[in-house]
Amino acid sequence: MVMRVFVAGGTGVLGRRLVPQLVARGHEVTATSTSPAGVDLARQLGAAGVVMDGLDAASVGEAVAKAQPEVVVHQMTAISIRHAGKPDIKHPDRWFALTNRLRREGTDHLLAAAEATGVSHVVAQGYASWNGIREGGWVKTEEDPLDMLVGTAAQIGLETLRYAEDSVLRAGGAVMRYGAFYGPGAIDDQVELIRKRQYPLVGRGTGYSSWIHLDDAASATVLAVEQRASGVFNIVDDEPAPAGEWLPHLAACAGAKRPMRIPVWLARVLAGDQAVVMMTEGRGFSNAKAKRELGWQLRYPSWREGFKAELA
């Protein structure tokens, strides 16, 4: 069934993979951007493009009302260098400041606009990479709590993600908890640091992370749109793995030397609490629910072949 789909943030790193998949399946897509150049890109992707300020309720309301969608998809972030500056994992509260506003105020504006326009279904992004609760097993399901890293600079961002999730779930929508993205334009900054040997392993590298290729994240989102899914879904690949495995493999695929290893105390000084937790205590996630309930199939079941394919 052809649907009118409104993708807020449709020209971002995931939106650029999601919009063409929706269009290819016959849906009428409106994709937002913050600039006229982004509108041109949306049109190249096959969508109707519109300039929208996700932090302006009137701008959001006008864009949604004009598009008259049947589904709203929330993919708004501001993590690019143009919006947030260079990546700063030591100070995620600063690096993600604008993204946090989009995930809080922007979510409120989109849900209000959806309600005002009679849109009954909302799909929004969440996050499930290394941030499972740090107790019990190394791989978590949707039923397990997320870690808020209370008392660290990451707390505000993680609590903001929880706020967005709770808001969307109250509206009967679906939250796609994406793993760490890789694919076109997603990890260029990380690969650059790896090649400069500025992305070390911390401690024994025992912390788990979950990854997902952008195309697989997009295909899961298409299924959630088409099936009018509700609830939380971990959108990750089949192989959550410790940093001691995925980071050296990523370096090898990038043609770089094996990453150096630094002690926990030094990593905490140089990169902060989030980096230490991710590398030493992080918990990955299971995708069993998404595969079972959405009928989702992955193009890249593991980061092992995915990294190689992207960096070959």
C-alpha cells in the first residue's frame, strides 16, 4: 500500500539511505532539510524537499500540515561537523547539545504536528550500541534497561534519548534503537583517527558494542513504516562484539596499523567516562525481536563483512 511519508531529517546520513528505499517501494516521500542545498538533495533522492527548522514549532507544524502525511519519521540530528564541530567524545553534552534539543523539543514539535494533522503513526530513532545496563550478560534485549551513565557528561544525552522514546511510545509509535552506524559517510572521522593511530583500545577492550550498516537500518525502518509497528526495536546486526575484536578488524579493513592500547586511567583523562565505559564495560544488543516481528533480513549480518565491504 502506497503511503505518504514525512521524513524529518531526510537528508542526514541515514535519511540519504532511507528516502531512496521508501521511494523505490512506491511511497510518496517528503524529506526535510535545514538548507536549500538539502532540498535539492532530497529531490535527487526522489522526494519532495522542504526546508524546516525542527526547533521551531511553527516551522514543523507548517511543513507537516502541507505534506499531509500518513506516517511521520523522526531522523533529526545535528552531529555533523557543520552543525556540531569536531567529534568530542570526552564532552558529549557539548557535542550533542543541538542534537539533544532536536530529540527533546524536536520530538515534541513533530508529535504535536502529527496530532494536529491527524497522523496516526510515528517512527523515531533511538540508540542501542554499547549503552545496555552494565550488569548481567553482555547482550541485552528490548526488555532490559538502558544505562544512563549517571554522574557523567553522557547522562543528559542518554536521558534525552529516553525522553524521546517515552514520548513516541505514549503516542503509539515505534522506536528504532539503531546500533552504531557504519556505511557511506558514517564513520569517516573514526577511520581517519584509526589511520593516525589516535583511536586506541582501552584496557582489555572487553566492552561490547553493536553495529548496523546504514542500508540495514533503513530497511528495518521501511518495514516499521509499512507495518505500522509500535514499540521498541533493537536495530543491530547479528554479532555484538567487544572492542578488542571490532576495533582491530576495522583498522585492518582501513589498511591501518593495529590500534595502540592505553590504560583505563589515561583514557579517562584523555577521552572521558563514556569512552571508558564503551571500551571496557559496554553491553551490546540482540536483534531477535526485530527479525521476528518485522520479518527483517540483513544485508550485512556482521560488521566483519560489512567493514570489509565498505572499506575495500
